[in-house]
Amino acid sequence: MKYSDLFVDWLLEMGYTHCFFVAGGAIMHLLDSVRTRMICIPVVHEVAAGIAAEYFNEASEDGKAFALVTAGPGITNIITAMAGAFLESRELLVVAGQVKSTDLAGPTLRQRGIQEIDGLKLCESLTVASRRIEQPLPRSSIAAVIMRGRHLRPGPTLIEFCLDAQGAPVDAAALRDARSKVLEQEGEDARERAAVAAPNVIALTQAAQRPVWLIGGGVKRSVAANLLPALERTGVPLMTTWNGADRIPRTFSTYIGRPNTWGQRSANVLLRQSDLVVAFGTRLGIQQTGFNWQEFARDAKIVQIEIDEAELKKGHPHIDVPICGDANELLRLACEEQYPSYASWLDFCHEVRRIIPLNDPANQTAPGFVNPFQFYLDLSTLTTSNDIVIPCSSGGANSTGMQAFEPLSGQIIITNKGLASMGYGLAGAIGAAFSNRNRRVTLIEGDGGFIQNLQELATVGVGFLNLKIFIFANNGYASIRTTQRNYFGGAYLGCDTATGLGFPSWAKLFDAFNIPYHSLASDWMHDSEFLKAYNEPGPSAFIVPVDPEQTYFPKVTSRVTASGTMESNPIHLMSPELPENIAGKVFRYLPILK
């Protein structure tokens, strides 16, 4: 047996079933080993392999995927995917080839072997664990790297595999050693810290008059689904972060929205008026709190349950009760208790959500175009509980989804907003589609982002994925255009075709990959041809004509000060300002704003 065979057998034992890869000489033994043991999915570019593996693991209920890339450019090409997974705290195993151990450059040379580059050093800031294999290592050494990427706060791991080590003959029994229990102990410690802190969190909630439990992506989907009946019995109003958006369905009796810098105005207004915020499994980053984080739930006591102690000590927002522990365990324990009635507060929350629409009336859409906010509201009614929804990762196609799409129970929603790299959507949707061949995957992506990874349409076509692609076609980068208009007097550059960007003929593009194509009209919801294409199996593409001058309200506005710095409004004071009669109703507990 050669070592690459044994290595892949170990991956199988650790739950891996799929491999996204781009072939290369420096991984020839690994490819030979994986081809007979797993489902192997070739992609066109290495960044797609990494993104697809990340989204596969986010969406999968059975099996895991990893990315396999060659040495040199294989590593440099996949770095964006590793950065995205790192910032979103998601598992991503990257196995990369490397030159023979005898050809390594060492500490002084830039390069000795062909295509050699030091992948470990290059990716050091983007991985939670890494290892170079220059000669066969025991199973425990490999497992220690891989399992670290799944544990507590997950993240990318990198195994760089020298070519001669891949092909080395080995004795399988001699390399199977005892399993380390370090990670198991760390998990047990995190659960114990949560159990110790639970009585205080419960008491604070019982004493509050206007509490909110904010459910983040650190709360597992399976845990949230199992706890839904118990969460409803507590009567505590629930909000979700963007990464936790699919944990609580829109029909849930105590669900009151999704706050964020690009969040729902009603949720931001309510969060500001709460007297207790318990944040389960969210790092409360600036996108969640706003740049003016001093105003985030300013009159509330804030409890944060976060697995990474550094996030509790970063200094923003102000945290009254920091708890470094397992948010899943603490939520489970909190759901076992009885709480007083919050009916008056909950009724007010629902009233605010009725008063403040998700499609702000201030938005302007020219005739012949589709309003993106209304598009997401309508799409919410078309999707089913079996759908996976991918609202890309940046720009208007992402932010309007953040504000307007409301999930059903059972749906999976995945985005990557930490890095917010354009081009994430298609590769991520491919990974999600391969992880769930029996579920429809709906991707919404901007035209500017889509063209950055459009080569992966080849993977969609060959795989005949049940993937529905909606492209917001607004002739460029809407968010960049808006920034240049609002802050620089309309000095446009590199944001549309008039300033240097180029776009394909969409009909010719999709025809080249044998993917059916439709252009939507403003009454697209009632188009029988569209409905047929959306509901039948297989890939389809839909062009959504979005006004290049579309407005995106509400939003948190900033202004350039005399010193050149930016000053931002708090998230509860989004633009445009609410009419005085509306503000008087929705800011009941902040009378100064009436």
C-alpha cells in the first residue's frame, strides 16, 4: 500500500465522501487514490474547489468534502476560498501537492522544485492548523490537523503533501496509533463553562421586560431545529444574525427579524429598545453592530456567548456578561426554564414589523425593471422548505436578500459576507447542489460578481445540477456606483460598461454550456414559462433586469467629516428617516425620538 491510499482511507474514516479538485502533477498519487474511494468532482479553477467544499459542508447532512489542489498556483488560486472560510468560521480541508521532499528550497532559496512555493507560510494567517508531510506520518498526526478545523470555532486546515511521501510504500498497521483526546476535552470544557453560566443568563432573562435572544451561526442548524418547540414555550422574542438566518423560520410565533448594518429596519429599531440582548453564537462584529457600535442596544444589558475568547475581549460592542463557552449547550439549558409573559413586548415587536415594510417605499425602480427587494419577497413565496438559497456574498444581490428574504422551516441559507468577495455565489451553489442532489438550489448573484467565476458553468452543465441561477443584471457594480455617486459627486470609474467593464451576451453564454436561459419581465411571478423552468429538475438561468439607478433603502449612512474620516449613524437610525408619525409609533420606548 502506498501512503496516499492510506491517507485517503483515513479521510473516509473521518467522514469525507467528496473531493473537489483541479488535477496537477504534484498530486498525481493522491488523485489516483481518491478516484476509487470517493466522489470526485473536477472544477475549472481552484478557488471554486475551495468555495464548493465550504458550502458543501455547510449544506450537507451526510458526508463531507475537501479540496485537492496541486503545488504552486494550486495554492495561490485557492487562497480566497480559504480566507472566506476563515472569516466565516467554517470547516475547509485543503490538501495540496508539493514537490519531492528532496527538492524543497529550504530557508534560503526562493525556489528549487518546479512550481514550488511554501504553502504553509503563505496560508499561515488563514488556517487554524496546518502540516507539511515530507514522509509518512501516523494517523494521529493527520487527524490532529483535520479535526482542529471542525472543532469549537472551525476554520480552514491545510495539509501540504510532498510527492515522494504520497507514493511511499507503508505498513498500514504500523501507522495506526492511539487517538488523541485533547479536542474532546476542550469540547467538554466549553460545555461545562456554558452550564456554569446558564443560571445567570436565565435569571437575567426572567428579570427583563423587553428581552431579545439573538441566534447566530454558532448555533447549529440541527440544534435550533430540535429546540424550536422549547424556544416557542419560553415566549422570548428571537432574532437571527445573517449566518443564523435559517435557524428560525419566518412563521415562528416569537421571530422578530434580522438586525444588521444591512439588516431589517424593524429589527434594528426593536433591538435598540430592548433591555436585554443575549447573543448566542455570534461574534457581534461591526457588520452586525454597525460602525457606531457604541449605540448598539445602548440601553440593554448585553450577554455574549462566544466560543472564541478573543471575540469577547475585542472591545466592541460593550459586553456586560461575556461567556466563553458552547452556545448550543447554553441555549439548550436556557430553553428548559420557565419565563414570565413577554406578551406586551412581543405584541409591540410584531406591530413594528407590520408598520415598517421590508420593501421600503422610498426605493425607486424605473419602469421595465424588477425591484430587487420585491424580488426577494416574491421569491420567498416560491421557495419551499426543501430549498437551499444562496444570496451570493456581496453587493445589492446580497444586501437586499439580507433585508427582504424570509426563510421557511427546513430551508438552508448560506452566504459568505465576512470576506464579501465577488464571485463566491456560483461555486458555493455548486457545492451545495452536490451535497444535496434531491434539493433545489437557488442562487442569486450580481452580474459583476457572476462573471468572476462564470467558467464554473461547465461544472453545472456537466453535473446537470438542480441549480437555478438568478443574475441581477444592472450593467456593473451597483454598490461601487452608489459609493462614487454619494461620496465623490458621480466620478464614476470601473463600475459599468461606460467606464470600462465588459459583460457577455447572457443568451450566448448559457447556450454555450447547454443551460436553459430566460429573461424575466416585471411580472415574472406570473410567467408560466418561468414557473415551469424554476420547478422542473436541472439547471436554469434567469436574468433579472435591475435598474442601474436603483436605490437601496433603508441603509445606514455615513458622511465624510472635515478631517476626512467617516462618521456613521447607529443601525437603528437608517436612511431615509422615518416620518414623524411612524417614528412616534415604532420608538415607543425611546420617547426622545418621537
